[in-house]
Amino acid sequence: MKYSYFILILLLAFEVNAEPLAARCQSCHGLDGIARSADTPHLKGQHVAYLRQQLLDYRARKRRHALMSAIAASLTEQQIDKLARFYGQPYADGAQQADYSADK
């Protein structure tokens, strides 16, 4: 019985970890959510609901970008939620929210 709780806790901890999913985003948006290029929007600090909706729109092809649409099409709603929560965390140092004007 003691081991069952340990396994359950281990599985739950693995389930909420979005970092492996975020590795897909890393080359353009950075693993930390800070884009490496001025042409790519930052994800860190964006509102969770905003990030979620953008991924859903890319997946449904309501918003068009070849690479983003392909990546979003491969994600489940649960994975989209995890990514939105992973990147939607505020800046730790109290810096400003990311600017939505970088939308494409």
C-alpha cells in the first residue's frame, strides 16, 4: 500500500511537468519563454488564456503560420493547457507583462 501512494505521487509529478513539451518551442521562443529573435513573440508572462487560445487557433487553422499550425496540430488539449500554464507564469523579477503586439 505504501508503494502505491509513492507511485501515484510520482505519476502525478510527471504528469504536470510541461518542460518536455516546451522543448519543442525552445528553438524559437526559448525554453524560458523569451524569444531569441525580434520577429518571434515572447511567451513568458502572457496570460494563460491568451496562450491557450492562440494554440487552439493555430490548431484549428483560424490563425495561420506554417510551423505553428503544424506544431499545434500535434498537441492535445491537455498538452495545450500544460504549455499555456508553463509559459503563462509571470516574470519572477516583477517585470512587465509581455507585449501582445508581436502577434503575427
